[in-house]
Amino acid sequence: MQNTLKRLIGYLFIGIALVILIPIGLVSYVLVGPFLYWDEQRKKRKFAANLLTLEGKNFFCYNNRKKCRLFIEESIRPQLAQYVEYIYLEGRQPVSAYDPIIVSQLLYSVKNHSKFPHLIKIREGELIQYSINNQLFNTLEQKKPIEPLLKEIDGFFKS
């Protein structure tokens, strides 16, 4: 009997808390929601404007994974075309010739953050990205020729 009474009081307490908290949450969402929506739209417009400043650019993005970095810097970078620019991620910090805030926005919009290296090109205000993670590691681990990988990279930027 005593356990049933304790359980009933617990349920009653939870019910009262929900009756109070749900309306407060809904009112807060109605009041704050438009501001959150406006802020998100402002960020999207700013990102679109930043993309327009990078129109026509081609980026090869890679990170500080030791084996991969050495292979890219010694074997791939010297053979890529002059129009390809590089973004190197030292941990979470982007290193490039561009404003770090713009580059961070650019990298944040990449769909698969863990599959570096990435190829990114900006065409008509739109970001187009492609991960060459599998191809690079197949070339590296299986000691395949580098030419097919270079052709794939060049083909992505030219298409």
C-alpha cells in the first residue's frame, strides 16, 4: 500500500511538472523560433556570398594524417595543375591562402568530414565536392600507379 502511494505521488509530480514545462517550452519556442530561423537564413546568405568570392576556384583539401600527408606533398602536389589550390587541415585549423573563417565555412559544408582528402570546386555559386579517400589509399597501400588517381583529380576539376 505504501509503495503504491509513493508511486502515485511520483506520477502525480511528473504529471504536474509536464503540465507546467510543456507550455513554457512551447511559448519559448514560439518566441525564439523566428530569431533562430532568421539567424540561420543570415548565415546561409553570408555563406552564399562567400562562395561567390571563390567562384571558379579548385581546392585540394587534405589533413595531417602522417602517411597520407607525406604522399600528397611529395607525390601528388608537384604533379597537379597550377589552378589547384590547397587547404591543409592541421587538426581542426585550416591552413590556406584564404580567410580562415571562409575556409572553415567551406569545410563545414562538406558532407563527409571524415573522408579526407576532398576535392572541392565552386561553380556558379555552388559548392561541388568529391572525396578521393578510397582511391588515394588504394594507390598508397596497394602500391598502384599514381597516374589514374591524377587523371581522376584532373577530370573532376575540368568537368
